[in-house]
Amino acid sequence: MNNRKRRVRFAPSPTGPLHMGGVRTALYNYLYAKQAGGDFILRIEDTDSHRFVPGAEEYIIESLRWCGIYPDEGVDKEGHMVETPSPGHPHAPYRQSQRKHIYRKYAEELVEKGLAYYAFDTAAELDARRKEAESQKKTFTYNHITRNELKNSLTLPEKETERLIAEGNWTIRFKNPENRVVKMDDMIRGHIEINTDTLDDKVLWKSADGLPTYHLANVVDDHLMEITDVIRGEEWLPSLPLHYLLYEAFGWEESRPAFAHLSLLLKPDGKGKLSKRDGDRLGFPVFPLKWVNQEGEVSRGYREDGYYPQAFINMLALLGWNPGTEQEIFSLDQLVKAFSLERVIKSGARFNPEKAKWFNQEYLRMRSDKDLAEEYAAVLAEKGIDTANYPKGYLEQLCALIKERAHFVNDFWEISRYIFMPPIEFAESDVKKFCTPENLGNIAKVAAFLEDMEIPQAPCNDKAGAVASIEERLTGYIKENGWKMGAVMNTLRLFFVGEARGLGIADIVYFLGKKESLRRISYAAEKLQPTVQ
């Protein structure tokens, strides 16, 4: 197997939106494959027809594409699942429901080998068995002991078996060997051993819907698609003994893939698996994209919340993997080079929503002011602000200033909306605190001073110098008059912003310009004068 080209697969079920834990599984598979120049395959495991959700497959594909994770097989360049084989996709189709003609013969092959059997127990009969066991404070298991007491081809005469098969409504179960130690290896968890007497005889095939169960379809497809490594969530670890035994039963031990089971993503408090309810309760998304279910309920997505896909992927990579250095910011290419399963942790990884915001803030700061200006222009357009009314370079200089205060481009509006929309109302608490007769008198003098001051039109080539000049002259004037700096500056900020918080006064004056600055002082002074006693 060491000489085979590395081939991994991400095999989600289309039963709803893709959880961020699923995206991490896809990411780790992708990184592991690409590091060795291998292939990353997307396979849709839709054998559970009762849980199928329309739109879920498309959601999975779009989520991966947003994250920059592009399968080598499974989808075409337009993002559609490949249904027919081609030189580039010889293992198509990649939906298990379209491969159902493949699996039955493998299940029956095991029956012929005496390694599986037909079972005719109804759901009601099995439920009665479970209830009977519960009444005795036991757990019912369909295994090497109970199978000899139940209705199956191991206990029934051949003719009766044939009759029941012809009638339909049967399953094929795997026949676990008795008292056998299965020895397994996991690339993350090390060596594992388990006795087959603790296992139940899992269903491999169901005549009711003509479909295999996960276990049979998974093993058969991994073999036929030449998968070399299986990297999946730890919830599948209990299935590993059965999968080992299936590879052995088919005589495929030499091509059996290596296995790695990833730990869970945990709630922020570390107590239990991260769920949608945790996101709803604590105010963060757990899905990569927005999802609207069939009842019309909307679940938030990282994309719609303003996260950059690079930041989302970077954050996910470090939830369970440690590069062994202090480096935290990785591009996708850097992750491909640095990733190793040996440094994936065995224990659960606690999700920190504040750390997720930090990652996005770091990526926001790395973006060019031009790119940020284009992104902010789209936000402003949604607010009804026509950026064509502002000179070229204006938004770039503003974004350069405010990006240090933001986690997302969407934050820019809250930070700087007053630059584009003058305040009409003023914070009552700040009015009471700062609009004293003395302060209003001083502000009137500041207005006269600003009117005589030369203020460059934004954007100018030396923005830093212009702001520094405004700051120096304005503070110098306040000091010369012996006024309290904080009182005057906060009153000015109240007049410009509508409350006594915001950007530095010199920056505000620079972006508003002299005319608008004086207009706002005049408006606020007239509106607030009657409130001053």
C-alpha cells in the first residue's frame, strides 16, 4: 500500500447542513492528500433514504468551494456531482444511491462464504426483544448468542429461508466470528484490540429499500475507489472492528486503507459536542453557510456573518491539530506543507468563538486597503450610501484607519457610520455631562478657530501629516485657553458623532472636511442649546 498513490475521500450524508466539524474532516483529508500529491474525492453517502434532505448535497458542495477545498473527483468544474465514468472520474457515479446495483452481490458473496446470513426478524419482533431485555436490566444485542434463537437463515430450514427471501422484507447481517481478537491500528490513536464477542451482527443490506447500510457501502466503495487512507470522525471508531473484518471477509486485506479517527469539536466550555443549539445560545454560527430548513427556519453561516474563508479554514485547522510551533496564521498552501496526522490531538478540541473572531481580524488586517474599500462600498450601498459621491481613495484611507478596530468589514459601518450620516439625535447621558454653558461657549470659539484653519480635502497624499497638523493646532488652541482637554474634545465628538465616543477628533475633522464639521457644530449647538440650564 505504501507504493500506491494517496487517495482519500470525504463522504458526507445529505441529511442537512454541513457542520463545521464536517468541514474540518474534509479539510484534514484534503491537506493529507495534497501533501503527498494525492487525490481528494467527494462521495455522497445517501443510502439512508429516510433522512435525505433536498438541497443538502448542493449545500455541501458549495460549502467546500467557498472554503477553497476542491475535489479531484466527485464533482465537475461547475460543482455538479459526476454521474457517469470518464477518464478523469473513472469511479463515478459518486452518489451511493446511484451505485446500489453494485452492493447486493457483495452482500450475497459473504452469505455464500458463510460470513453473513439472511435475517427475517421484523422491527416489531426486535423491539419486543429489546423491551424484554430492558425489563431484565439488560441490553439486547443481535450477536453470536442471540442469532441462534432468532429468525434467520442460520436457524431456519433451507426451504423456509428461500420462501421468506422470495416474500421480501429481509436483511443480510454480518456473521461476527466468536471469541476472536481483532487487532487494529489507528494513525491517531495507536493500536486497538477488541474481542468480537462484544460486537453485534450489523445489517449490511436491506431488501425493504434495496439499499446497503453504511458499513457495506462504505467498505465496498473505499475498495473500488482505491482509497488508501480513511480519515473520519471518532463517532465511527466503534465501526472499525466490523470494517476490518469486512476487508478480511472479502479478501482485501492487502488493499485495506489506513484509518485515522478525529476527535470531536467541543462546546466553548468543553462539556460535550458542539451543536447548533450552542451557536444559537451563545451567538455564533456552526455551519459554513446560511441554511434554511424546510420549515423556513434560518441558521447562521460563517460566510454570511462576514468571515473570510481563509480565516475560517485557518481556525478550523488548529482545532485539533498543533503545528509544533508558535505560528498561528497559515495560508491553505502553508497548511498543506505543515500538516501531519501525527500532530492531531486525541482529545476533543474546544471551540472558542472569540478566537474565531480573532482569526478573521488578522486576515482583515492583512487585506489591502483597496480590497477593504471595495468590500465596504458594498456594505455602504446596502445602507443607501452612494460612494460615487466621494473622491477616489477616500474609502481606502478611511478603511486603513478603522480596520484596526474591527473584526469584520460589517463592523466598519458601526465604527464610521457618522462619517456618512450626520447625527440627528444625541445621547442624553452625554448631553447632560458635556453640554454645559461653559463647554458650549468654548465650542463656539473652537468653531471660529476651525473656520480660519486650513484643512486639506480628504483624501490627500499626506493623510498622516494632515491629521497630525489638525491635532496639533486644535490641542494647542485648547491648551492656550486653559480649557479642559477632555471636556472640549468629548463635546466636539458628541456634536460630530451623536455620542461621546468614536474616532479621534482630528481624524473625524479630516474625513468630514471643514464645511461639514462646521455645519454639524452649528446644528448641534442650536439643537442642544435649549437643554442647557
